[in-house]
Amino acid sequence: MDQVVSSKPLISEAERDRRRAAINYGRGSVRLEGFVVSPEAEALNQRYIDGELTREELTQAILRLHRA
């Protein structure tokens, strides 16, 4: 898998909480459909929550992951 590197600064706790809530919502939606998020996608989600990736970078990384 390609490494995604971002030069973005770290985010505030409020933004981290907002991102965590969004990821949790998405995870719940996926589970309701009968799927489980892969460990690789979860690692990318955590990088997004931590502010290492933007939403666009997360989307691109997930798309690359599932095209592999």
C-alpha cells in the first residue's frame, strides 16, 4: 500500500472529536449493511482522526486500498 503523507498541522481536540464522531457514524453504517471495516482501513481512519490526513486524502487512500 502506498504511504499517504500530509504536511497539514495537527488539529484541535474539537476537530479530532468531530472526526471521531464522523468515523464512528460511518463505521456503524457499514456494520448495518453487514460489513466490517478492514484493519487497514481502520488504520487510515485513525490517521484521519489524528489529523495526519485530510478528508480528501483519507478518501483517496481508502479507494487505493480497495483497488489493490
